Amino acid sequence: MSKTEQSNGHGPGLERILVLELARVTEAAAIAAAQLRGRGNEKAADKAAVDAMRRELGRVEIQGTVVIGEGEMDEAPMLYIGEKVGTGEGPEVDIAVDPLEGTTICAKAMPNALAVLAIAEKGGLLHAPDMYMNKIAVGPGYPDDIVDLDATPADNLNALAKAKGVPINEIMACILDRPRHAELIRAVREAGAGVQLIPDGDIAGVIWTTDPKETGIDIYMGSGGAPEGVLAAAALRCIGGQIQGRLIPMKDEERIRAEKMGISDINRKFRLQDMASADVVFSATGVTDGSLLKGVRIRGDFAETETVVMRSKTGTVRRIKSTLRNVGARFI
Ligand code: VTB
Ligand code: MG
Ligand code: MG
């Protein structure tokens, strides 16, 4: 097979074999984190996922650069922004990781913790600093710009209901359960829609909007991590849907960091294609059970995982159930 394939983005496209390689990487991170589910130790679970993800990435034939990672070089020993990963052979790619999305939910063994990774042709992912981002997202099948970050919640929800052909009381919004969202939650309910609150994990929240019949979620609203926004955009680039995001710098230091990372206009409204462009592969493996994916099951010498891996070039969405064997205290 050729090293690269034609993509509909600006680069030559990613080899499709990478789909399977990346599934393996999130599987490894999920299994590592899963062994620390319910232990009340977020840091340990996160570290286990990071270590496993980095180890597996090291075996993938890419020249990868982490653009969304665990933090700046001086604060994160592994998978820091700018770190080179992969074998050093193969295509040059940008990588976004969240080895354990939902460290707290994993530590409490609650639903929807995921191991997440996206890669894109070099230059295909927004280099978003680790700060808050205001987000709005809907699934596929609606006219472009059906919702807008700058419109009122009522206007967005009414537009969505109209496009769906349902009364607004049949619309459900997913929002992170945070005091900062009190006003947003009130406005959504006042408009007549419902709110499903989640304790953490807004990558899953955004992905749920792509299958409202299954998940009951029509729209994602509110602020969460900017890195999670880019990862969610990468997923939507593969499945379809719309997302807009705007950074919310809380202090000057964050403004400076954004500028250093190449964001000249901090107030810019990023659209899907500004956050994830070119050819993208997205992979997520369930750590704890959730409505997107089943969590890891460990039975004696075997670990079972469920992964969703998708590719923007073809729009293929694969669900992979794997059984991995424990060899020398490690599932391979
Ligand atoms: C979200 C969510 C994460 O952080 O981005 C959120 O996806 C935002 O930050 O799972 P706050 O917790 O400060 O609101 C997480 O909940 C945790 O990383
Ligand atoms: Mg993380
Ligand atoms: Mg996270």
C-alpha cells in the first residue's frame, strides 16, 4: 500500500492502516486506567493512562507531534505539547490526546470515562491551549449554522426544534454540571427545553448529539476544556455535525499562552474546520460503562474493550470489541 492516500483536505491523506493502530493505543490507555477505577485516585488513574498511551504510540509508524496533550513541557513529563511520538518513520502527523477523559468519573467508577486520541495530517488540528472554551455543538443533518455561539439559548433551541420538526419541549441539551452554567441552564429550561447535566466528560457530550435517537441528546452547550473541544471537533469531522468554540481566557497569562501557540485573535469564533481539518482519525475506548461505549471488563487473564474509531476521509465509523491477553502483567 502507498504510504499516503489522496485526502479531501489539504494534505495527502492518512494511511488507513492507522485506524487500527490508533484503536490499539486507546485500548491500552483504557485498560491501564480501568485497573484504577473506583480507587478514588484521579492522579494515579490518569498517570496509568498517560504511560500506556505513550508506550503504545511509540510503536506506531508515524512522525507525530503532540499538539493537544497533558500540558506544557515543563509541567507534564509525558505527552506534553510539542513532544515527538511514534517510531519516527512514516507520515508527519499532529496528535491530540486525552488519555483519560474524566479522571474524576474514573476514580469514582461512574459512567462515561474514555481514553481519547485523534491524529490529523500536519497542521490539521487547532493548537488549543489548556483553558476554558465556550462550545455549542449539534449532530449531522441540519443546515449549516443552524445554531450559533453568539445567539441566545432560546434562539438556538427554537431553530433546532424547527429544523427537527418537533416542539421545543422535545429538545434535550447536555451541559456540564457547574455553578458557572446556572444562567445557561435556567435559560434553556425557560425556553422549554430539557437539560441533561453531566459531572464531567464533554467530549462524549458532544458526540452524543450525533445520534439523538439513541442518546436522547440534541445539542451540547456550555464551557469546558479547549483541548476537549478540539478532540470533539475531530470526532465530528468524521461523523458529521457542527461545533463552534471560543476561548475564555481567565487571566493575562492565558492570553499570552494562546498567542504563543499561534492564536492571534483570542476572541475568534472557531468553527469545526478551524479546529479539525484535513484528514483526521479519531479513536475512543470506554474506561467505565457509558452510553457511547462499554467500559473495560477484566476477567482473569483477559481484558475486553470497546472502541469507536473513525476516519474523516471516508466517514467510516467502526466499533471494535477486543479481547486482550495478560502477558507478564500487561495486556497485549
Ligand atoms: C470538561 C470535561 C472534562 O473538565 O472539559 C471539564 O470534558 C471542564 O473543566 O472531563 P471544569 O471541570 O473545570 O469545569 C473535565 O470535566 C475534567 O477534565
Ligand atoms: Mg487529560
Ligand atoms: Mg479531559
